[in-house]
Amino acid sequence: MRPAAVCLVLLAILCGCPASQNPGSDTPDSGMNPEPDASTCEAKPTCSVTIRYTGAGGSVQLRGDFAANGWTQGVAMMKVDGGFEVTLPVRDQQVIVYKFVVDGNWIMDPGNGRKSPDGFGAFNSVMRADCDKCPARAAIDWRDSIMYFVMIDRFANGDTVNDAPVSGVEQPGQYQGGDYKGLKQKIDEGYFNALGVNTLWLTSPIDNADNANPGSDGHQYSGYHGYWPKNLDASESKYGTEAELKAVVDAAHAKGIQVLIDYVMNHVHADSPIYQQHQDWFWPNTNGSGGNCVCGQGCSWDNDRIRCWFDPFLPDFDFRNADARRYSIENAMQWAKRLGIDGFRLDAVKHLETVWLTDLRARMTPEMAWDQPFYMVGETFDGSRDLIKSYVDQTMLDGQFDFPLRGKILENVLRRDGSMTDLAGFLSSNDGFYGQGSVMSTFIGNHDVPRAVHIAEDSPQ
Ligand SMILES: [Ca+2]
Ligand SMILES: [Ca+2]
Ligand SMILES: [Ca+2]
């Protein structure tokens, strides 16, 4: 039986070396035949789709996300035999979320069982156009995924024009210049295919605050890591444009490579307009006893883990607030749709109100999972398998990073504490622990943890 796990085998460069020194620049092309270029198929409307309403009514409108004003104005549907219809220009495989307005009443499409929550307790209908001759991408079984984590800033600098260092930051915490152009060059060269990688996890593309902020070690850092989201609808200019990011996704798909992005939803940077306009969407930075509610300071990392702020400059969303939740879920959905990605790596899951996860999953599956599941893997940085498992089921996450397995590998293999029999016993209990259909991500290192090699014994016996 295959273990239900994604193998996370490789790491981006996390040292302070310039991105241009990334190894592998002389890696020869794998020689694999690339799949037909699907990017041209997705770029523009090339065909049309006819949507029909079969039922009674005097006047019927189509409302939906098929146009910028599709939800507010919609289009009138023409009366035909047995109902109403309208024909829309679409891209091949364009997903349309819609409702009919029949004599002033909003209803789902009675002829379409695929539906997605509308955020207000009811549902929209969902359909996908399939009208061109664009080659369909082969579906992946996520258990076969070999994932490479690309920290965009530290990977490859393909365009020095977008380099914009932050003042007051020492070099190791500074932006190093990596960008989408550099990443696309490596994809086009076949660098990842040659490594056997078929999935990329990219750091968050969302615009980050551009100022320096202190780390827990007292040094000043930039937002090169992507975890200080500021303008949630905009992409980070230091990595390039959103069009260049879309070109990365399309280039990866053309090479048979899936793409996940890191989605950061727990908090924003204090400079974020969302925080400044909606402070009531966030937990207050007070612990109720005269202190702050920063995790590990005035509040507890454990008992207050949902509400505590990671830093005094990182306001923490209160997703018990339905408006905050609707806004954030819509933002996540729009990033997934605009980029046409295949999954999310979701940050800081145990610090989140779980209703955010269930709301996201309820929309993601009907709207984004067509040829394969939209893979959602969480980061719950914890040694408790029970806690990690509590977020893994069909209503939330497909899997999580397997921190307990990593800990056991480090203990038994690198630290030589215990035996390989111990590890085998752990593996026996771990396979299947997270439940039917779960796909955990196996790893020994990523940006959340120190390099595994530093755990290794200095003097093997
Ligand atoms: Ca650059
Ligand atoms: Ca920025
Ligand atoms: Ca939180």
C-alpha cells in the first residue's frame, strides 16, 4: 500500500546568499517532451457557452462572475421554447458562478446540481465551459506529488529592475531580488523536471509591507518571506507583476507541474488598509488584564492561540465576524481563480477559527476541483498528531505537514537516539492515522524549522 503522503524533498535557499547564486543554474534540460502549451488556451475568450433556464417566468436575468458587473447588472436571457437562454463569450474551461433572477427572485439553476455557498446562507450554481480544443492537463494523484518549496525572493533573480531593498535591514533579512522571471526561466529550462519535481509551493504572492520590522532576535527584517500581507488584492511588486506570476503558473502547467501558493490568512500587517478600515474585524491587542495579547507575551501561544498576535505589528483576524470571513474567503478564492493554481499551503492553521477552513473548503471544491482535487495542505506547527489530525477531513484540509514524522526521523536517524525499529514502528502507526483519503506532506525541512542537518551527530559511532 502506498503511504498517503506527498514527499517534500527539497528546499529553497534560505541562507543569506544572493539569489543569483542559486545552485543548479547549469542543470541540463531533462529532455522530457513538454506538454502542449496550455497558456494560450487560458488567455482569452475563444468560444461561447449557452446557459439555459428551463422553467416558468416572465423575465429572467443571468447574474454571476462571468463579467465585472455580472453580479450587479447581469444580462437578460432570451425567451425560447421551454424557458430562457443566453450565450456568453468565455475562455475554455472558464468556471462561472451564477444565479438566475426570475421575476425579481434570485434562484439557483434548477437544472444544475453543482452548487457553492454564497456566503449568506444560500447557494450559487457553478458550471465550467468546455468548448475549445485546448488539451486537458492530465490529473495528478496527489499521493504522487513531489513538492519543491520555492521561496521566491531567494530563488532566482531574473530581473534586477524590480529589486527594491528596504532601508534599515541587514543583508540576511533583506530582499535578495528573486522574482517570477527568474523562476519561469528555471521552469522553462526543465530544472524542476530534471529533479523529478512535479509540484511547486510558492511563497505568498500578496503585496507585503515595505518597511523594516524587528524579529524576535532583535534584528531588523524585511518582508522577503511574504508573511506580512498588506494590500491583499495586489501582488508583491518586488517579485514582478501578477501577469508574470500567471505566466509562471502556465509555464509550470506546460511542463506537467502543479502549483500551490502559500496563503496567509491569520493576520495582516498593521499598515494594511483592511486593518485600518475595519479594526472591528480583528482581535484587540489586549489581554483583558492590562497587558497586550502578543503570543508569548501578554497572551499564551497555546491557550490564546486563536486570538493572540504573532507580533505587535501583525493584527490577527477575528473570523467569528462574518463580514471579515466573507472578505477573506473571497480574497482566497479570487487568488486561486485568477492564477489558475492547483492548491494552497495554508499558514498557521491552529491559530485560525476553524469556520474559516470549513467555509473555504465548501467553496473550493465546487468552484476549483474539476479534473483533480484542489489540494489544501496546512501548517500546524505542533508535535501533537491528534491536534494536527483534527483539521484533516473532507470539510477542511486534505493533509498537513507531518511535523511529528519529521521529529521522529530527526530523533532516530539524524540524532541516532533510538533505533530504526522505533522509526518503523512509528511509520506503521502513522500510515492511516490521518484517515481515509488524507494526503499528508512528508518533509524533513522547510522554512518553519532549522535545517535538519544541524541535528545530525558530529561524531558518528
Ligand atoms: Ca529581481
Ligand atoms: Ca510591497
Ligand atoms: Ca488568529
